[in-house]
Amino acid sequence: MPRGDKTAYTDKQKRMAEHIEESYEERGVGVEEAERRAWSTVNKVDGGGKKSGSGRAPRKPVPTR
């Protein structure tokens, strides 16, 4: 998959990025920068493109001491 290919993302992730991008543009951020920031935010929140649910264990909380 080439860089910048968004086919690995769910529709929900794409909508989320679109809303974030629009928000940045309303605040005066350039179009390309807004898109870059939006996808960075989606990746940080969801950990990247779509993940299959089968065989994936839920994340375990980090124990505190």
C-alpha cells in the first residue's frame, strides 16, 4: 500500500478525519496542513487503519504502583 493511501481506514475514521480537517481549516490552518494534522489525530486515537476484531485481544490496562 503506497503512502497516503486511505483504503485501510473505516468509514467512521474517514468521517472523523474530515471533521477534524474542517475544524482546523476554520481556524485558519492551510488545507494541506489541516489534512496532515487530521490524519495524525485519527492515527493517534485509533492506532492507524482498520483492524479486524477476530483474534485481537482487548488492550490490557497498565498496572499502577
